[in-house]
Amino acid sequence: MGATCAQRVSRRLPQDDRPDARACRARTRQAACRLRAREGGLRAALRAEQSAGLGENPGRRHRANARRGPRHVTGSHVPGEQTTQARASAFGELDIWLARAGRHEQLYAKLGAHPLDGGVRFAVWAPNASYVSVVGDFNGWDSAAAALEPVADSGIWEGVVDGARVGQRYKFHLDGREKADPMAFETELPPQSASIVFESHYEWADAEWIAQRQAQEQLGQPVSIYEVHAPSWRRRPDGQSLGWRELANQLAPYVRDLGFTHVELLPVMHHPFSGSWGYQLTGFYAPVSTMGPPDDFRYFVDHMHANGIGVILDWVPAHFATDPWALARFDGTALYEHDDPRRGEHPDWGTYVFNLGRSEVQNFLLANALFWLREYHADGFRVDAVASMLYLDYSRKQGEWVPNAFGGREDLDAVAFLKEFNELVHAREPGVISAAEESTAWPGVSRPTYVGGLGFGFKWNMGWMHDTLGYFARDPIHRSHHHHELTFSLVYAWNENFILPLSHDEVVHGKGSMLTKMPGNRWQQLANLRALYGYMWAHPGKKLLFMGCELATPWEWANEGELPWSLLEHAEHAGVRDLVRELNAVYRSEPALWEVDFSHEGFEWLEPNDAANNVLAFMRLSKDRARELVCIANLAPTPRERYRIGLPRDGAWTELLNTDSTYYGGTGVGNLGEVHAERIRSHEQPFSAEVTLPPLGVVWLRRA
């Protein structure tokens, strides 16, 4: 008997007996089997229709060109003159069925502009247009020179233009409107908006990286992410952004030196308005043109991989820009968006909301996710604004939103789409990261879809971020009354697979920088910031830090500038950078800090209740419980000597890290490298030691 779908998938998966790895393999097998079943159903339905004589659309019998293939037009321009000849269509019956069903995983290989010998094939989805042509450098932008033909009743228009070539600009002309190609691989520099015919010739050198990624389960690995806005990390002397190649050559050694495992890029997809930071997209299939051609971005990813750094992309399936030359009202109707503004317009951002109830729109986005994973070797996605997708009444008052079919406020189309997205990417590209920026209490965001979850690998812990920053912003004299703001996160820490984010959103719009959020004079601010990082890196959950936060910059992030690199000339700022480097080094070397992030078995409280002294202490444990790391935080501005803390073993314990070390700009209060545990029971542990706690400091201890 042949192998089952699950067995076939299982044979291709890396074998790992850790519980989280087994769960991931189960999730991947389930997703792969569901996808395989859907595809099989589509093919069976197609065969049934063909055998019943239903496969041919009556409209096709009256269109000779549609029957024999796309219109073929010469590129030499004579106004009003057209030359056609037979050419095989790029769209077979299965292509059309898959596109209609929202399941064409390589839609980008069919729609858009694709060079052929001697010309370019153009195709676009515009079901409500009555006349479609392609205009560009190859025909003098004459809307009558290269008319496209409909492909059956698929809503797709197709044609081949002889003489058109790579590097030429083009747009689609739809009933008098000129539109950029939704599937364009390259775009003009803003404020120009034409698409550009592109063909990649990049040769990848990251096969070993990809194989290693596919063999690992990220849940049980160290993940420390450096979030980057590519144009403003560093600039040229003339103030212009670095190109992708320049950025790669400078960013990779910096990130590697600091010990981060991944970079996460704010949206790199094409956006004409830099002030949107990339979150108002017009081109979902093209890297932003201001930083170089597409193959330069391929080099960026390849170079990061060569340096052992993963690349996560910020992805925006919730909404898109309203520019009239892009997706908005694409064929004269609300094609990609909802027609009703109560669903189709986002009140906060002035954007259009994708109509995720339409299978072709789902396909546009699902294929887009696979496109970035396959064509650009991305290692995963942070999905933006998930909460705005899940709730129909998100940021809307009563009467400004439309309930779902059951009268509720949940967007059922978005829920189905997000589940499909996660099933697809995890089944097709094992080892990738999918993380949700989701700020509500929606259950099961990072639980598998087969148990009712949304299927994300991770969820940003916005509650931890809000409570922790709120606590650290308080004057220490008031902190004892808000001790719960630090301990509460451990009540729900195992409900999701959390990432702890100190992101770009926390250092803009008048919120201040990480440093200026801290109370007190400059010394106290720096000490508080170092303590925050020491606490964060020990807390369960993967880590994310926005660029510049390692510099302890006193200014908010400015997207039109660059990071204040001159701060590193000052010892106190260089010290914070050095602390982040050490935190990552210890974090990556200590399995207790990452092996069991998402189960209570990897965490034990030692002292959760000493609010009067602003002290808390906990222990992280490795999977086999053979290694422990103890974190003790004193968040008061006075040192505490001979503070007794319970420990699970006797003997010497190394002071592995001290955020008040003089190496990091602190006062040097500490334990001279180690403490000794004796047989005195404390904090429900059989042994204990007297520890010196530095002011506004965090100490990590490990059994020597």
C-alpha cells in the first residue's frame, strides 16, 4: 500500500524528539495534507467538468484569439497599427481553476511581465474592464498599440509584445486609466510610478543556510532579532540611503558582532511615501526601488545568510495605499478592496482594506508570501496589524462597521485567510518564522490551526511590553506599588509562543527613546535601561530590539535621518552596546534561556513578592533541567548587601552577568565573580547564598 500523505511529509521532515519539535512536525504534516487534499479536489473537479463538457466557457467559442492564445503585437510603434499571430497562452485550465479558487501558488509566474525570446508576455487580472492594453517604452505609450485579450472568462487579460525587453517601463491601460502592474517585479523611482520589465540573473550561494533552517524548529532555538528600518540605519555623507549591497556589507558584520540571530526589516516592498515607513504599499512583488534593483536585495539576503543571520520581513496583508495608479479601484471597481467603506477603508491610516473574502485577492497575497520566501529566500514574516484584520469594529464607532453573518464583530474572512497563510508557508517552506503583531486577547494566535488556532509560530507580547515599560518609567519610589506590572506577564506567559518586542513603535510619536522613558538623572536612566535589557533577556520569550536602542540614544527615531553613531564615542553609550553584545552571547550559549521558552517547565519563581525592596528573582531551566540560570533584579537605586536568595545546588555560583559592571558604564557593585551557596533553605530551595545586588541592576548566576 502506498504511503499516506502524512507519512510522505514526515519522511521529509528533520527528526527531533523535543516536544515543541514534535508539535511543529505534526502541524507541518497537517498543513501539508490539507493543502494536498485541496489541490486534489480542485483537479478532480476540473476533470469532472471536462468529462461533462463543462470545461469550456461559451464565451470562448466566440473569441478566436482567446481560443488560440494571446494577442501577439509588434513592438515597433505605428499609431493604430496592430499585428497579431498565434501564440500559446500561459494559462492552462488548471491555472485558471487554481487562480479562481485562490490556490495558485505561483501566480507571480503567470501574471505580470515575463520576458520571452524576442519579446515580453504581459498578463493582468481585471475582470470588470472592457478594454485592456499595455503601454510603455516599447510602443510610445500608445494605448491602441498593444491590446490584450481575455483568457476565457477568468478575468485575466494576456498578450505578447515583440520587441519589448528587460529594463523598459510599462503600465496597463484599463478603460482609459493607466495602472502600475500589481505583480511588477521592479518599479520606477518615486514620484514616477511605472513598472519595469525585470528578469533576475542572481546566483544564490545560501543552500547550506536554507538546509540548516529547514532542519531546525525555531521554537526551541535562540531567537534574538534586530529590527531595522533599512533606509535610516546609516546614510551616505550626502544624506542618501545606502543601497542594498552597501547596507549588507555594513550591517552584516555589525549584527554578527552584536550576536543577534536575525534582522527584521520594516517593509521592503515598494512604497512611494517614505513617511509611511513601508506600511502603505503600492507594489507587493517589488523591493522598494530607492535602495537599488531587485537583485541587489537578493544579494542583501544572501550576504546575511553567509554571515549566519536570518532575514525576517515585515509583511502587510491588512491594507494598501490609495494611490490612484496602483491597486485602488484597479479595473474601475473595488477589485482588491471592499466596496463598502465601512469595510473597505481604514480610518486610522487612510488606506484601503483587502477584501479577503474574494478568492483572487487571497491568492494575490498568499502567492506573495511564497514569492518572498522562494524568490528572495526570506526566513519568515512579521505580519503587521493583525488585530485590525481580526475585528470588523477595529478603531470604528457604532454604525461605522458591518457585523459578520452571525452578528459578531469577528472578521471571518480574515480569520480563514490567516489560517491559510500559516498552513501554506509552514508546509511549503519548513523552518520559516511567522509572527503576529496582535495586541488583543484573541485566543490561540500561535496555536496550530488543527486545534483552532491561527497557526502563527509566534505572537508579539504587547502586554509584556506595555506593563514592563510602564513599570520602568516610574520613579523607583513608586515602584513597590506597581510590582505586579513585572510579575503579571508570567501569569499568561505560556498561553502563546511570545516574542518580547521593544520595537520601532515605542520610540516614535512623542513616546521618547528607550533611554528617555527611564526616570532620574542620566546615570539613573542608563542604569535603568541596562537593567531593563538584563531582565528582558532572562524573561521567557524570544527577543526583539529596534535599531538604535543598543546605543541608548536620547532621541526618538527619525526615519529621514540615521542612527546617532557618534554616541559610541561616549563610554556610557558604548557600554550599553557592549551589554547588548554580552546579553546575546550568554543567551545563545545558555540553553536554559531558550530551550523551554513556552512551557512553565522552563521557569521557576524564586522571589516574586519582594515589592517593598523592588526586588524579584527567578530561575530559567534547560529542557533536561541539568542547567539553571538565576536572574535577580534590584530595581531600586540603592545597593542591597547580603540579600539571601534560594538556589537549587550548593557550592560556587558564577556571576555570569552584572548590568552594573564598569564594563557597561556601571558602578561596579557586585559579587567579585561568584557567590557560594550553603545548606540554608530559602525560597523553597534546599540551598541559598547571600548576594550583593547592585543599584538599578540585574545579576545572572550560573552554577560554576
